[in-house]
Amino acid sequence: MSIRLYVGNLSRDLQRQDFESMFAAYNDDLVSVKLISDKKTGKCRGFGFVTVKTEEKADEIVAQLNGQMLQDLSLKVEKALPRTKADSEMDSQPASSGGKRAKGNARKTSAAPAPAAAAAQPDPRWADKLEKLKEMLAAQTTVS
């Protein structure tokens, strides 16, 4: 089973060849090496991923490279978190015309607006606390 490693805190000026050469000593144990770059500028976004064949090699790479200096920056190397379903779906969808992708956990809004009467009412979960707060504010006197 392959293990994906996150490599962060990379210089924006780092080239793909330099990133790949960091892992040349582990070439036999690597599945892939990917430096994440900005689509518009082509420059490094500050992180990349390395996929390793075994968990033991992944642990070895993390132990040896985490905290090492590269272009005056201390590398952050750790096992990557698994992708969530929302992340995978967002990656497959094209970006909006504004250039920014919507968050995967954003709430879906209904097409119909809320009635005005419902908007004027306090949230029932907080109504009792709101009443207590109003009473406390009314009871307070200001010192001039």
C-alpha cells in the first residue's frame, strides 16, 4: 500500500527538478513526486506531495527530511491527510469565473428567500437567553 507524504514550507522559487532531486536517494521506493504550482504564474505554491511504496520508507523519509533546511527554509515533511470526498469532488469541478473555488463544506442555499416574518423572529435556540440579556441591559444604569 502506498503512502502519501506532504512536503511543506517550500520556497516559492523552488523548481520541480530541485524538488525531485531532494528525493533522489529514495528513488527505488518512490511512486511519484509532485510539486504543486500556481496555474497562472507557474511558481511553486509552497508545498508538494511524495508517494512512497511502503509505510516503513515513508516513516524513514519523514524522520530524515522533516526539519531539514532547503533554500533557507525548514522543511515540513509528514504523512498527508487522506482526501475527503468533498475535496475530490471540488478538484474535478472547474473553478468559477471569479477564480476561486467554493469551499467543500459551504452550505447550500435554497432558491426561495426566507419570509420576512421568519427573519424578524429570534432563533428559537437562543430566544430565552436573548430575553434574559434584554432584561439585564434594561436593568443596568449608566454612570455619567
